[in-house]
Amino acid sequence: MKPKRILFAITCLVMLFNSTNGQNSTPRALLPEKIIDEIIGEASGERAMNHIIEMAAYIHDRPASEYSGYFFETQYVLDKMKEYGLEGAMVNTYPGGKTWDGIKATLWEVSPGHKIVVTSGSISMVHSLAVAKGALGVISYNSPRPIEAPLAIPISGIGG
């Protein structure tokens, strides 16, 4: 009976060592390591995250130079496209309204008696109720970007 236990233990040990040897931590690929590193670098999302951080990580007042040319984000994307070798990269401009720098403003009601709701709450939460009560518009100074997740990109809209 003892030889069977010893044989069983030896078999288990051999299987254990063989199975760990099969899980070799040295990666084996058909491509050279330099190319594999390039693929990982392109597919990791790190570059995309860097673009987001560069273009949208903080709220800032635009300098006056951006109102006479392209906004920073437009110029950034154009420069990156040229850096990546995309020939003919350009920005198409179309006629439109005047661009303005909204630092502070005054709101005037030009038609007395109309209901306009001003809120610090979410515009999507207030709009439907305000319209149902007869309001013609809603103004919200709510910031949907949460303090606890400053890199979160919020989505908001107005309900029907």
C-alpha cells in the first residue's frame, strides 16, 4: 500500500513541475521585440489619454489670440496630423456668427411676463418640469463635471 502512495506522490510532483514549466514567463512571438513594443505602445491607449489631457484636462480662459485664429484644440489636432505625416491636413472654415469670450455677462428679459427658469441644478433635470409649468427657457450655471472625478467627461442634454 505504501508503494502506491509514494508512486502517487511522485506522479503528482512530476505533473506539477511539468505544468509550471509550460507557463514560461518569457514571451515568444514571431515578430522582433522592438516591433512588439511599438504595437503595444500604439494600442495601449496611453497616447489617446495624453491627447485628452492636453486638450481637455482643465478649464481655462482662452487668450485673445485664439479668437483671431484657431482655437488651441483645433491647432493641436492639425499639428498632430502633420506630425503623423498626414499630407494635406487642413482646417476647413465656414462663415458663421462672431466668436465671443464669455467671462461675465448680463441677462436681460426683453419681453416682460415670460417665464425663464434660472437654476444651479442639472439642466436636463429642470428643463422638462420648467416647460411643463409654462417656462420658455432654462438657464443653468451647473457644472456637470464632478469634483471627485475631475477627468470625467460629462454627458448632458435636454429632455423633451
